[in-house]
Amino acid sequence: PPLLMASLRFLVAGGILMLVLRVMGTPWPDRRQWLGALAVGVLLLMGGNGTVCLVAHAVPSGVVALMIACTTMAMVGVGWATGGQRPTARLAFGIVLGLVGVGVLVWRPGAPLAYPWWGIAALLFACVSWACGSVLSRRLPAAAQIPSPWMATGAQMVGRGNADRGDDPWRVD
């Protein structure tokens, strides 16, 4: 199942990364840092990447890649909604232009929607989840931030890998 394979990939890659860093002298994350890494890992890798793994069975990969372009809009929106900087007109124009470009590439005149609505909705959810994880990773309290960005990445990967036990609720046969 897609989620099981994604979990195994993250557990192995994150574990190897963390072991190599530990051998090189980087300290292990403490309990608070592990909790922060778990929250960020679940949002980025389970909500974002995991959802894409599930949807890829029902939506062509080209469309998936194009829909993920909405992540930029979600990053700006989530950042602003959580007290970040208001987007400038220039940034908003660039995002709209990019989304119009995605629409032009995906849209087929006269053709009915060839992709399941739930797949497109799930891809938008993946974009928002990735944006929330990215914003959270920057806004964690200093005590919860892992000083080494490489160790933080490994901890997020291991945390995400442990968050899924291989259940595949959206499996498409």
C-alpha cells in the first residue's frame, strides 16, 4: 500500500540520516524537539506527501504535479492568516499568474472533468497541509527547534514514518 511504502521510505532514510549525524557528533533531539518534529513531519510528510501518494492512483502524475503548484498560494495564505506578513500586490500577481498558468496547462476545452473531484480536493488539502507544516517549522518556540537542520529533517522523517502503521483508508482499486 502507498502509505506503508512511504512510511518505510521515511523511516529508513530518516534513521540513516540521524545515525550518520549522531556519529558525526550532532546531539539527539530532546523530548520537546521530538514532539515539534513529529507535528511538522505529520503535516509535511503525511498530510502533504502521503496524500499525494494516495491520490496518484486516481489522478495522472502530470496533473498532480501541476496541482501542487497551489502550495505557493497556500504558503502565503497560511503565513498571513497566522500573523505573518501581508502579501504584496506584486506577490499576489505572481501567484495568480502562476495559478492561471496551471489552469491553462490542465484545462481541456469542451472536455468534462476527467479527474475525480475528491482527488483534486485531496491535492488541495495536501498543499494546505504542506504549507501549515512549513509555517509551523519556522514558528516553533526556540526550545522546540532542533538546532541542526539536517537532524530536524531526519527527526521529521522518522516521526512521519512512525505516525502511519500502513493503513490505507483511501485505497483505490
